[in-house]
Amino acid sequence: MLRDVVEVRPLGCHRLLFRFEDGVEGDLDLEKTIEFKGIFAPLRDEKEFAEVRLHPELGTIVWPNGVDLDPSVLHSRIAGKPIDLLLSAAEVVVHPHRLDTTQAAAPGAG
């Protein structure tokens, strides 16, 4: 089952409303989920945080500075169910575009 985010809406105070491809919807207070340090530091600012958008190829949310969050983790938090690791592994096979291959070694290298 896919867990792509199909809608996101900022609610203020670092809260976002989500709707997923499977119909699950709800809101999360991301202030309780992420530390606003490092790459997440700019999101401490409410204006910057409200710039969240959908990334259709990744099926998740992304901010202008490139930060994104795993849609399976978001879905799990909203649905109140643990992440099915076997399902998540199968989704990588089905959705290889979700892998970051920029750091993979070239064939024959190493």
C-alpha cells in the first residue's frame, strides 16, 4: 500500500495537516517530531515552515531548502500504527526514484 502524501496544509505553530493516497488524514505537530538544528534550523521560523510543498516524485513534503520527511514515518504517526518495515522495503523496489543514488559508488569502483 502506498503512503504518498497527496495534500499538505500548514496550520500554524509548526503543525501540518496531511492527506495520504490511502485516505488517511490528520495533523502533526512537527515541533514535537524534529529538532530545529542543522538543516532543520531555518524551519524554526514560522514563515519558512509555512513554505512546505508536495514533492510529487518523492510522494512527500519538502521545503525550499531541500529538507524532506519520510512519508512512511508521517503516515505512521498520523495513523497511530508502527511502520511495516517489510512493506517499506517492497516500496523501495516499486519506487526506486525514492532512493538517493547520488552517493552510490559507480559499478566496478572501489
